[in-house]
Amino acid sequence: MKIYLIGDKNTKQGKENLYKYEEYLSQNGHVVINPLKVIEALPIGINHSDYVVISTGLIRICDAVCYVPGHEKSLIAGLEKGNAIRQEKAVYATNDNI
């Protein structure tokens, strides 16, 4: 299953959570899109508005999304969550103790 991680990309804890969830889901056989890795690969000059457009397409190609703890603290994660809901994506539920 292809899973897009929705989480806080701005705080140290948020970033740690995204990497932990990526590792856990990958080890369980899923293809995981970690937005931190996507952002790192983008050229300088891509802003938050541009990224929302990019993330909408990435969510579209995924089978499900996973809400990483702390996602509610991020405006961009909130926009991604809204996109996932509009696209009627399945939510991959995990134990918060990953």
C-alpha cells in the first residue's frame, strides 16, 4: 500500500515522528511518502503554496494517508488532511507508540 504521511514538518519532534512512522510503515511492507524527503528534494524557490499543490498530487497517487502525532499543530498538515478528506482517502491507523 502507498501511504502519505501527514505530520508537523516544522518542529524537531514533528520531524522525528515523521521519520519514525516512515521506518515503521516501510518495515511493514508499505511504500511511504515522507513529505520531509520530498521537501528536501525540491529546488530553492518552491514555497508553501507550491508545496500544497505538490502534496495534493502525492496524496492522489497514494492508497491511504497516515496522521502522524503532532499533525494538528501544522497549518500545512491541516491543508493536506483536508485534501485527503476531499479525495476520500483511507486513513491508515497506527499505534501512537511507534
